[in-house]
Amino acid sequence: MARKSLVSVVADALLDQIVSGELAVDDALPTEAVLCDTYDVSRMTVREALKTLQAQNVVRVVPGRGTYVTPVSQWTDVAPVLRMASHGADKGETSLQLVEVRRMIETGSAALAATRRTEADVAALERHLSEMRQAHEGSDLEAFVAADIAFHDVIFRATGNVFVGVIFDPLARVMREKREQTSAVPQIQANAIAQHAAVLEAVASGDPERARIAMDAHMTQTSDDLRHYVLANS
């Protein structure tokens, strides 16, 4: 196995221990010698793995003392943050925070898409909304979620800004998991269809403020539904 792969294996294993709570905030990581024995790797591999976590601010090095776990609020890379969010104890709070992030990105995207969308974009939005309706009527959760995600992807592409998708992409996997959780409730699907229809009309109108308001209303409905139908019963 190449050294780079071994570095990733060790870094991921240590991150797993941190995410699981086996290594808590401010805990010292095992020494390099212990890590070498544990993972049967060289000292250079261990050092590179620790550098990877340090670059993400997941751990900090205290000269002369060792390497310690940093609070997640100080982590600077989205990948480990998402892993922590996926395994954290308070998944309800994480879900609400993800909606907050969606609101910040998607309201602006909708406004920009309204000024740049093409007729093909509008047709794609109409098609995905129709797919959502059909999936809802057929109780097809997987198809509903796929159409929901595709609808929003069209809006991101319609902005004409290549950075929008790049920024949002790391969140996509966790977002899909959360959508599957909330969309399992039929009433949430019905609410989502109504909100998507309003967003479609607003984007098609070419009015950026109307599109922004429509998407903001959709995010508010998503947050309210999450609290009422999912978190209140968990």
C-alpha cells in the first residue's frame, strides 16, 4: 500500500476515535511510538497523518507535551465537521444548522438564478416538480428525494456561478440523508411540493427578490416541518 494511503488510513482512524468520543476535546493523542505499533506503520507515516489533522485544526501540537484534540468549533475543514455532525449526539441541532446553511446559500442562488435562468432551466424545474408529485402520489421516497435534489441542482446551475456548486457539494451527502429523514413524512412531502411550486414560479418570473423570498419561505417551512414532525417525535 502506498504511503499516502497509509497516511489517510491513520488519519481517518484517529478522526474516528475523536468523532466517537473515545478521544475527547483536550485529550492527548497516543505518542508517535504507540501509533506506529497500533497501525503497524512508520514514524514518518504517523507524522504525516498528524499533520493532516493539524492542517484541519482537528488537533493541535503543544511543543514538548504532545498532540491534543481541538474543539470542533475550531475545526477548519468541512469534511471532518460533517463526519462529526453525522455521528454527533444532538442530530436535531445539526439538522437545524444544516437548514440554516441551506438558507444562506439557496436564497442567494434563487435570486441569481431568476436573473440568469434559461427556458431550458425552467423546463427542467417543471419536470422535477412533476416527478416530486408523482413520487408523492406513489409513495416512492427514493424518487421523491432524487427529484427534490435535482430541482435544487438546476437552480444552482442556473446561477451561472461555478463556485456555488463547489461550495455546496461537500454538504450534499449529509443533506441527502436529512432529506430522506424528513421526506419520509407524507405531510412534509406535500408541504415541500407547494413550496417548490412557489420557487419555480418566482424563478421563472425573472424577479430576483421574489425568488429570494420564495426560497426563504421554503427554508422556513423546512425548518418548521423538521421541528414539528421529526424532532418533536424523536
